Amino acid sequence: MTIVEPSDNLVNNQIGNLIPKYIKPSIEGRLPLDEDSIDLITCFGTLHHIPNVSFVLSEIVRVLKPNGHLLLREPIISMGDWQKPRVGLTKNERGIPVSFFDSEFCKYPIKTISKEYCFTVTSILQKTLGKMFKKAIYSFKFYVLFDKYLSTILKKNVKYHAIYKINKIAPSSVFYVIKKLPPKS
């Protein structure tokens, strides 16, 4: 297991039975990995923290092996008003519009295997019901199934900048399963 992690504070010597290898990206996001060298890449809630998403996506595709898979989940809404403090968010943290991913993915030799919307009203339910559970609400299968159903119904309600309250009842994230296509012969 190779983990790309820029912070020394988040390094663990062991994860379960695995001893991970940690590498750091360059300041511009270049990955110190060979082209076509990784079978599976998971990237959950990371890209919205960095300024050069297009370049990092190109690096992810570059290092992914042909027939390898990328699992990607990112917030797809603006995440509040940037002009005032946002509890729990960094100063410039923002979601990434789905249209951005769809247009970026067209640039690469990849195929979208699955595109699912998720986390509809999850933050509200976590705040209200989460106190009753020891784990996050989205760690329960019943909630995941409920959220999948609700997110499917409300995916057309997604607005990056939701102004009206009705538009805030929508999925806040998208989950992609991407496969890198082998070179054409």
C-alpha cells in the first residue's frame, strides 16, 4: 500500500496488518510514481482542498495502470458563504462542480464505470441523530441504502451555489468509479 500524504502528522507505521509506504507529492502536485504503476487509487474528499485539481487529476491518470481503477468521492457544492467563517471548514475549502469532473474526464483515456450521488441531508441528520450513535451515521448500511435512494431522487436538485432552501435538499457529494482504458493497438 502506497499512500500519498503531504503531512508528517498523518503518517502511521501500520494500518491493520499492512505497513504502508508513504510518499509526498511535489508542491505543484506531481506524484513521484512511475507512469502506469498503480492498480487502484482511492481519493476521498481530498481534491477540494487543493488549488490545482486539473493537474492532480492528470497525475492520477498518468500513474494508474491500464485497466486500473480510481475510486473518487468529492463534495459538489460550494460549502457555504466564503465571506464569513464556516464552522469546520478551512478558509478556502470548496466543493467541485460535477460538470468540472465530467469535462475533465473527457480529456483522458478513461471510462466512467459508475457515477453515484451521495450525502443528501447527511450533515443535518448527523447533527440531529448522530448523538444517538457511537459511529457516524453513514457507517450504517440502512443509512447508506436510504441515502442512495434519496440521492438518486434528488440528484437533479444539485446546485453548486444553492440560494433557495429547496435547492439545499440535494446530494452534497458524488462518487465515481473510473477505469483507465488500455492503449489502443
